[in-house]
Amino acid sequence: MTANNSTDQSAFTGGLTLTNKAISFSETTIQLSNIAKFTKYDVVRRPSIRVRHMVIAAIVICIFLSYMYWGLVLVIPAAYVIYLGVKERQRPKLYALSLELNSGMKYFFASEDKEGIQLLYTRINDAIHAEAKVNYIVNFLSDKIEFNSGDTYNIDRSQAGAIGRNASGSASFNNAAGDGSSPAL
């Protein structure tokens, strides 16, 4: 799993970790201080099958449909061209975030989730200027982007009850036994 290159027009899938010092994804870590420029934009997808090709294929189908042998030889590929042209135009729109480093390397992250790309852009901008600790885990799914704080913990509900602070201000666990003792890890 790597970031998309400039000619790739597919959505990025995988995980990304953002802290106030670095961005990590796959086997790559980038220091935020090395980012020279980052931008967000709409990915322009030019279809490889043009409308004129589809019109020519439709004319071929109309002319050769009544012929037995040439009809099969020419109509089937023409129908396939029309099918691919229509399918190509039904692809979802992609939005991308581009990171350009001081060294000139570029990384691209694309997704169908416009709001997710906008939020990632905002979070990276905030992390670059943040004095406090920042820790986000970002999951790029096929059609959306999920953000999780890196400081959250998953607790098995069957093993732990409510988590809170006791009167002295220290953390306490109200386990299933109800005695306030910490669960064994």
C-alpha cells in the first residue's frame, strides 16, 4: 500500500497515522517539517473511450446487425466499446490531497469522500501548526475516510463496566465484579 502517483486515478486504501511531527502510511514516514506544499483538488479523469468512438460503434451496430457473419464479427466488439464507454463515465468522482516534500517527492491520496479529504487537509494543517500533541489514525476505505483519535481505547464490554475517575481524581475501573479493582491485563 503506497500513496498514489500522479498518473494513478484510483482511490487510496489503507491506513495513515498523523501526529504533530509526522505522517506515516504503509512503510513510509514523512516529517511534517519536510512538507513544502500540500493541496487538495478534484481528480480529473479523462475517459479513454471518447464519445465519437461510441457513436461510430453504434453506427457499426446499426449497419452490420442484419448480416450473419460480419454482424457477429463487428457488432460484438462495437457493443463492447459502447459498454466500456458507458461504464467508464459512471465511475465515481475522486478528490485528492497532494503532499510535496522539500526534496521534490510527491505523494497523492485520493478518495471518493470529499468531506474526508477536506477534513484531512484541515487536520494536517492544524498538526503542522500545533504546539500540543496531535495523534490521529485515518482509515481510507473504498468510498469514505474514517478518522479516529489515536488516544482512544477499545474495551471489551463483557470484561469492563464504566470507566471514570474516583474522588481522588485517579482513574478507576468499575469492573463486572463491582469492586473497583483494575482488570488484569
